Amino acid sequence: MTGKRPIVAVLAIVSALGFVVVKGLGNATVYFREADVAVAQRANLGTKRFRIEGIVMPGSILKNGKDTRFTIEQNGVDVAITHQGDPPELFQPNIPVVLEGHFTSATGPVVFESDRILVKHTNQYRQKNPDRVSKYTIPSS
């Protein structure tokens, strides 16, 4: 009987480690969607955290303290954004951005709550502002 205890203990430890790894990877995965695709998949996405990409619409940026509200557009689909925190210095209308956050609900008005803004540098921007873009910047697709 004493020979079975170490085997059971090892199996329990391996199972626990496997569970932690699977849960950790699941929580660390942040899905990426273009705005039009995200809206089309909104019912499935629910309020799960993911990244959404779109172009900042001109005239849509409203700052209120630490909150910024604006709209992004992708392939004719608009998404209202509520961002908590200061946007990056390069944030402005007509630029592509990737936002990290979640939809406020799976139904009703399309509103995405963001807590992270990543500004994508276009090749045009890189050519006009080489001093502002690091040589380690990942090229845009």
C-alpha cells in the first residue's frame, strides 16, 4: 500500500500543475478582432476581454478628466469607445488604433470599454517622423 501513495501524490501534483497552466494560458490570451468582425461576433464575445482595431473617427474625441470617449470605424462599422486613462501622445483622429478591453454588454448599444490604447504607425507616419518611431517598432500589416 505504501508504494501507491507516492504515485497518487505525483498524479495529484501533475494534475494541479496542468490545471494552473491551462487556466493561466486561457486568462493570458487576449483575442484580436477588427471592429466590424467584433461587432458581428458580439453575442459570442459577450463581455470577454479582447483587442479591437479601427480608425479613430474625426470629430469624435471627447475628453472628460481621465476618461476619453471616441468612435472607431472599420469597413463601415462604428464602435463607440469609452477609454479610462490618458491616451498616448500620438493618439489623434484618422489613425489606426488597437484597444484592449471589452464590450459593455452582448446586446443593446455597441460600446467598448478600453483601458489600453496602442497606436499603430503607418508607413506614411514613419516616413514623416522617423525620430519618433523606434527602430524596434514592429511593421504594420
